Amino acid sequence: MKCEELTVALRFADTFAPVEGTIQAHQDMINELGFVWYGKLGSAVSTKVSTRIMENKQPRILLIHSGKAGRYWAYIEKIQYDTPPKNKIPEYYRDNANVFKTWFKVIRFEEAPKNILGHCVVVSSQRPLSEVSKSSMSPYFIIRVEEE
């Protein structure tokens, strides 16, 4: 039986992250607080898409490490547009928190299967994310995830 969900795939890089990297810096805060806020740069995710994500059985977003093989599911319990308290986000980007347009309250990270991009279809083009992500510079994609 096929299961289908709508969510977003976001690219990230470790350009400004501490030595341990973006995912580990966020995981450290989850270990401490039980959650962490993950910020999305650039244009905000629409409220329509945010609502659809939160309607999924297990709301999550896909994080794609730009230029590397890392793919992670970030399981979330809330999406908001206001900057969260700075002590709830990793220290390395607290000073720039106001430039992030969408915030995801992450409760858990899980490494995604290596072939996950082949199970995702970009809604706007109806093409596999594995193809689109190679040729597009877009920082995020609205995707349908189809898994067995």
C-alpha cells in the first residue's frame, strides 16, 4: 500500500556551522531541551504548505546537505514565522535569527535512506527531486513523498 505526503525539502550547508556541523548542533539542543528550532533562510514557506505539512500523520521536512550525500528527516511539531526565543536555537546563528523567514520546531532527526530523492516528486514540475535538485539552485522544493 502506498503512502503519500506533502512536505518540503530544504538545502543546507555547514558554511557557518560549528565544527560538529548543522545537524549535530541542532541534535545537541534536542538532547538538552527535547526540541530545537530550525530556521529557513529566504522566502517563507506559505501558510497553505505549512498547514498541509502539519496535517501529515508524522509531520516532517527533508533536509538535503548541499554538495554532500547527507539526507535527513527532521520531525517537527510546529511551524511558525516569528523568531523563537534565541536560547531555543543553536548559538551559531542566534545573531542572525531575524533573517530566517520560517521556523520549524524539530523534535527528532533521522537519517533518510540514500535513495530518498528518487521517492520524492517536485509538485511544481512533477519531476523526481533526484533530477530537479541537480539542475536547480532553489533552496527549497515543495515535494510529494511516495513510499511503500
